[in-house]
Amino acid sequence: MLKILNLEAGYGKLRILKSVSLHVNPGEIVTIIGPNGAGKTTLLNTISGIIKTRSGKIVFNKQNIQQTAAETIVSMGCSLVPEGRQVFNTLTVKENLMLGAYLQFKNGNKKKIKLELKEVLKLFPVLEEREHQLAGTLSGGEQQMLAIGRALMASPRLLMMDEPSMGLAPLIVKEIFETIVRLKDSGMTVLLIEQNARLSLGIADRGYVLETGQIVIEGTVRELLNNHDVQRAYLGKDYKGIDE
Amino acid sequence: MSFELLFQYFLSGITVGSIYAIVAVGFNIIYNTTGIINFAQGEFLILGAMVGITLSPFLPLPLAIILAVILTVIIGALIEIIFIKWLKEPSVLRVIIITIGVSILIREAMLHIWDEKVRALRYFTGTEVSSVTIFGAHISPQVLWVLGISAVIVICLNFFFKFTLIGRAMRACSANKTAARLCGINSKRMVTFSFMLSAGIGALAGCAVSPLTQTQYDMGASLAIKGFTAAILGGLGNSMAAVAAGLIIGLLEAFSISILPLAYKDAVAIALLLIILFFRPSGLFGSREKSALKEY
């Protein structure tokens, strides 16, 4: 579904992504883990067209999108839930959701939007209670749900999420991750970026480890969980050998 | 003070106030999509009026006004496309300074084209001596036109921003540009559109007030300051509140004449602007909740 080949991107003179290659198959949850500053967010922003690609290829549904504008990429079915939620603070919850379906609205697909809205509200019943509240007044967890809901309103085929657990209470994180699994069960493909490796490897099918702009390890979740480097660096299991 | 005199002051305050209100509404449209203040807003009014005045001898009045509005809309779009659109991630301050530059440019161009003569569009109905009598006070029918046009504009705009797709998309752009793009909204196009909209409304307002205030090439700046005061007083971004604030300023100015020398009339609005900025930057009607969520 998504294929990235030797991608390079950055800000100004900074070269952040150095020859990143990865792929996401339909129906999978793929996670990318890595430390702060590894380029995880840059990677998602580049895929979604917010940052320009320097070189390399991004293929989504057999189409090259490395030079495509962010607005067009959304219309092709690739939605991003940005880091730090980024809801429209000064608009109501309902308006936020409706704007998620902006492109369908433009195409006059009103019936589908209503169905989509029902689905999203079923996924996050809290949002229905808060429908007429300004999005900026929601709690962090509710804002994250709204951000996911807004991305879903575009009825994407690939949902990219940038650290959905950031700054949230563990219980809410659990709820959100359960939702991601439910989305997968309903056929959604998910590309998930997380610092919390234990959580994201818990629900993913495959994973990549991104360090200083390069993919250093890749494999199925089982392979990653059994990998010593991953265990030591991301799962907090130290080498037993040191003490012995 | 007799009741008639009081009422006359009241009416003249309402008239001037509705002019300020309409300018303030123009500020709000662009602020609502971009978070910037377009200081060329006053120039849009004068430009619209000038074009209307030039066309009016040759065409029926409504047609002349419509053409003036269309032409100003096109110029508004051109200004945005030429001066703002190509900037990558412009800061708010930079765009504001650009609009100040544009306002000077338009003003000087108008001086070149229309010289410094004071002109006026003809009255929409009746002449300058005809008047309607309400409660013993005389007002020009043009005042009613101005009030009516402002009311229609504000109601339509409110509807537009709340319930239409483009209106919501424009508000989304001002709330969070990146997120708007991720929803598939072409934020650059929305900015162009907001300039066109506020230019059109400015031109319409300029034509409506021209018979009352006369039109000269350099009147835009003072209108812009009064309109800006009204926009701030009402709470930036809120069109209904801007109208109320515009009327309040108009009334304060009108009544200030009875206690202060006429020369201080303009000082009233400026003093008010400073007081608001010091004590309540969210405006009289702006919700503190909402303004806490905004970036200034």
C-alpha cells in the first residue's frame, strides 16, 4: 500500500532522513519506534506532503506522491493524525469533525459523511457529548480522540499516527490503543509512530527502528521483541551479562 | 439638551458607527482566515467608492456599484497573489507590514489616477436635501441605506462562517494551518479568497458611505483606524460584536461633541483603542475562553 525508497528529507541545511526505505502492506499495523530526534515525525510529515522530499520515492497505491501537495495526498486516502493533536481550538468539536470530511463535502457526498460521522461517534462516544464545545477546551485525551476522529472522517485507507500517547494518562492511552486495534479489525491500515515501544509493539504486526534518520532494525514484532538491541534500548531490559 | 437634539446626535452616531462597523467587519474576515490584520482595508473602501464614482455618470447606479465591487475584488485577489501568496511560511508581523506597504501603494496610485479632488457618489434614493423624519429628528435616507447594507452584510457573513463549507474551512485555516492542510483544505486559496471577500465588502461599504462622507484618495487610513478600533473593541474575529462596537464608537464620538471641543472627536476613538488594549485585549464581547485559545 505504501512503499518508501531511499527517502531523504530535512529542514534547511539539516539532513534528517538519510535514505529511509520501508513498506506498509494493506491491513497491517506497522510501527516505527526510535528515540527523540530520530526523524520519526519528519518521516510522517514528509509522507503527508507537509515537508518536501529531497530525494527518493514515496509510492502510495501505485502512485508516486513525493512531489504531491498535502491537500492532494489526503484526497488519495492517506491521512495523518499529527503530533500534539493539532485540533482546531477555536472551532467546535462537530465543526472539527466535519472539516475532516472537507473533501467529501466538496464532492457533495453528504450521505457518506453522515455514516462516517456515526461511525466516529460510535468509536468515541465522548465526542458526541461534547459536540458543541470548543475543541480547545477538551482534555488532552479527548483532543487526541478528536484528532483521530477528524482524520477518520476523510475515510482514509492508510491512517498515520504520530505519537498518539504523547502526554496522556495511561488509562486513556490504553483506550486509544484499543481503538487502533479495532480500526485494524475493521480493515484499516495503520502506520504508527511511538516512543512507547512496549505499547506499540504490543499491537503492531511489524516494526522498524529509526535512529538518527536511518532504519537500523526491521522485522516482525516477534523478531523485534527478541532482538537484544531493541530489548536493551527500548524495552528497558538490560544485558544480564553485566551483573553476572 | 432637548430630546430632538439628543436624538439627532444619536442618529448621527449610529450613522458614523455603522460605517466603522462595516470596516471592522472587513478586518475580521481576513483576521478570521489568516490571523493577520489587513491595514489596506480602508483603501479598499476608497478604491471601491472611486471606481463607483467614475462609472456612475455612464451607468445606472446599481450597475456602477456592482462593477466597482467586482473590480475591487479582482484587485484584492491580485494584491494577495502578488504580495503574499508566494511567501513561504510568512510571519504575522511580516504580512501586516506588507499590508501597510500595499495601503500606501494603493493610496498613491489613487492620487495619480483621481487626483486630490473630493468627490461623492450620488445618493441612492433622493438627494442631499431629502430627509426622513423620525421622532422629530431628520435623517438622510442614505443613512438607512448604510444601516441596511451593514446589517445584511453582517448577517450573511455570520451565516457564511458558521454554516458553509468554505466559511468553516476559512476559520480552520486561522485556527491551525497545518491541520487544515491535513484535512485537504488548500489554505493558500482560502487566504486569497478572504482578501477577495473583504475587498468586495469594503468596496460595497465605500460606495454606500460615499454620499455621506465624500471620498478623497487619502481617507482610507483614518477609516481604517476607526474600523480597527471597532474590531478590537468587539473582540477580533467576531463580526456581530464588531458591529455593536462600531455603533458604540460612533455614538461616543457623536455625543463627545456636546462636552468636548470638536477637534477631540478623533481622539475619542484612539483613547478607547488604547484603553481596550491595556485592560481587555480580548474585546468587550470576545469570550476570554476563546481568546485564551488564540495566538496573538
